Amino acid sequence: LAQSTTRVANTAYTKTASLTCSVSGTYDVYWDCFRSTTSGTSGSQLYIGGSAYGTANTTFSSNIHAQNNHLTSVQINANQEVAVYVRSRATNYNAYCGQLTIVQTA
């Protein structure tokens, strides 16, 4: 479990939360994202071992609790970093990743 209050106030993806996996296996990955505006798009992207994993989420639609993200059956090797990158709508807006959790399933 990683908690983050890193504020991203630009349109470039910025790392906000990360964990290093200690045991190789199959994991479910959960992360929550928030934003400070009610219009426009913000986004998040999961990275595994330094590479983008899956599709970026670019459809935040709420200023309170924008997105619960959940990916299943993610293969992660020991000592690989799991990270969430977030971008905001524009330089004068904010987006956050609040929490990142990985749960080993196999």
C-alpha cells in the first residue's frame, strides 16, 4: 500500500505513487485518482518495471473522487516497481493519485 498526496499541476504524466514488489507473482492492482476541476480531462497511467501497462485513463469526471482503477492478473516480478503516473487538465489545475495497492492472487 502506497499513500500519496503529490499534486500534479501540468499536462505531462508525473509519477505520484509507487511500490516495489518483493515477490514475483500475479497481482490485482488498485489505485484511486482525484482532480480539482469538474471539466476537461485528467488522466492516470499504470507503469510496471518502468513501462506503461494497459491503457491510460483520461476520463476523470468528478472533482471529489474521480476514478477507482482496478486491473486484475497483472504479472509482476520481484524487485519491479509498480507506479502510477498522473496528469492534470492544464497547468493551473491539479490531479492526484491518493492510494496504490497491490494484492497477490497467485
